[in-house]
Amino acid sequence: MQMKIEPAEHCRGALSVPGDKSISHRAIILASLTEQEVEIEGFLDAEDPRSTLVCMQALGVKMEQQGTFVRVHGAGINGLKEPSTILDAGNSGTTARLLMGLLAGRPFYAVLTGDRSLRKRPMARVTGPLKKMGASIDGRENGRLLPLSIRGGDLASLTFHSPVASAQVKSAVLLAALQARGSTAITEPGVSRDHTERMLLHFGVPLQWGKQGEIILEGPVKSLTAEQVKVPGDVSSAAFFVVAGALAPAGELLIHEVGLNPTRTGLLHVLSRMGAQITLLNQRKYSGEPVGDILVRGGKRLVGVDVTAEMIPRLIDEIPVLAVAAAYARGTTRIQGAGELRVKESDRLHALSQELGKLGARIEEMPDGLSIQGSRRIPGGSGSSHGDHRIAMALAVAGLFAEKETIIDGVESVQVSFPGFFDRLKEITC
């Protein structure tokens, strides 16, 4: 499916973005582990979170969904059932990796797979610590790739020093630790998203933090409890509109109820360094998560900056649209330490270099990052999403300020995280 993007002279108005994808996954899983009804408001009704929802239903959890509202009838940790079918994570790495941690502690057999793209993505970082805790896991390339078979139960605690700052790895181990005997401690080399920790606290799980920053969970946890989860708007989805608003020759854009978790707001920090006019308003909390409104004004040209490795965990999903901002900035932007992007839905470093290059951006691919020489305007043209939702949306933002129209192939991938994206983009530029 193709989409044509016409150049825009302004971005103005107000909008909201769909619920946070990371939080939606976690809300479904943890609500399933209670023994009560939990109402989830603001659930992201898109392909990736629906994969988690369907997998939990296959494990015996009853749910009722009406768009962004989900009522979960929790089965309890010990009430999950052996699935009668293969669990399909679709395109969702979060679904696959978090379910591995959950299934590692269940005394039954399950098989987990995903779509063609997900079956190429590495899983050993998760299966390694889960095997050390006592789970029996096997699959392609000695358990490195999906499909994976998991026979769980009778887990022991673990002192786990993660080699990478990864919320998915950390979360999988925490879900296993809920069911393990003893005290599990997790450390990371840097700060990764803490949505799982915040939601575990919201569900009454007594996490502790050690002197060295380690997360400590004493298991097994007998019960989780919460009556409601309110999911904020996804800052990764808002990022495309923040960049569009900042690059626009004129206009003012207000984005309502966006999650402002400090482990996710690296893009806002970098854009502010580049000169973007961004203001945070009406800050509050939803289910333990910081939330606010983002006001962004256009009319000021950005300048290039260096983005170093320690910043990457806070903006890993926003690098595609950050590269677009850099393509229009004055001077050079260098992004380093982002090698993880090579094993996302696509090799995002290669895809960005190739597709923004087709539109006329001066961009150089490096082993772990990008170097982008900005221009006041890029020519525009035709590009491909590579089947990756974030590449598709980034190219759309790039096309807004190009000299001529831009045509993007493969935009159906946007359904993974942001149904209705192109309608909202049109609303703010008309």
C-alpha cells in the first residue's frame, strides 16, 4: 500500500495519540495475573498489543475489549492454563520476550512463534537467564530464534547482570522472578525503560532497589491486585508530531496526555538541544506513570548535535524520526551506540540510510549509528518502509517539508502501532 505526502507550510492544532504500546502489553499481562476484574483504559488497539491480548486469552484468561477499553478477568498466576495451540506473537518482540519470562515459571508446555520478521530477531539474551533459573527452553539455533518451546516451573532465583540495557530482557526476568524461589537481583549497564517496575508496584508487588541500583524481587509472589490501569499516550507515537511541529515553518501544535516517563523522553531532550521550542504542560500521573501535554512551536531552524551511546536507551525507538529532524537541521548530527537498531523490525540504520538517501538527505550509515549532514530542504521522491512502522512514519514526516511530493511504499506496517496516523497528519497540516 502506498501513501502520497504533499509538502506542508505549517503544523497547527491539537491532537492525542494512541495509548502507550509498552504499557499496554504490560497492563494486559499483569492484569491477567490478578484474581479479580481489572479495567484498562487507553489500551493501544493495534496489532502488537493485540498479539499479547490473544496470547493471554490462549492461556485461559477471559477478556472483553471495546476499542481502547479492556476488562480483564484475572486468572491468577496459578490459574493460567496450558495452551492448546501455538502462541503467536505476530510482529511483537515485546510479546515474545515478556511471555517467555511468564511461561518460564508455569508448570506446563508451550510453543511460541511470530511472523517472518520476528523469527529472525535474537532471543538468546532472554532465554539465557531463564534457562539459568531452571526453565527448559529449546528452539531454532539452540534456542536463539523463534519458534521456541518452553516447559516451565520450579524456578530458582538469580543474580543477573544484564550485558545490555534492555527493558525487554529485564522485564522477562522480572516476570520469571515473580514465580521463582528466593531473591532475584537484576543490574544493567545503563538505564532502560522502567514501565514493568512501575506497573509491578501499581499491582502491589514489593520491589526493592539495592545500593548499586539493582532491582530486587523476592519470590514467589502469591498475588497481584489492582482495579484499574490508565494508559497514557505513547511518547514514541507523539515523537513524529513533535518533530513535525518543530520542523514546520510556522504553527503551534499541542499533543494531549502523553507519557513522560524519564526513561522515554530522550528525544525531547535532544530536540531541545537542537533548538526546538518544546514546553511540557499539565503534568500529572496515571497508574504510576508521569503524563503531560506537549506544546511544540515551529518557525525556528534546528541545529545538528552529537547523540552519544549513553543517550540511546532513552530514545531508541525515536531514532528514525530524529534522523529526519537531523536531515533538516543546520550542520551535522552524529548518532552513536545505536547498533541495537539493526535487529528491530528492520535493520533501521540501513533502512534510514537507504530511504532518507533516496529522498535526497545526506546521510551516512556507520556500524553503530548514522552521520547526517542537514539541509534546509531535501528534494523528496519515493521511499519504502521496509515493512517497519517507524520507518514508514519517519518518511512521512520527512516528506512534509520536502521540495516535492513523497510517495511511501508499505505503509500498512503503521497498523502495528498507530492506526489512523495518516489521518491525524493530514489534520494538522491542512
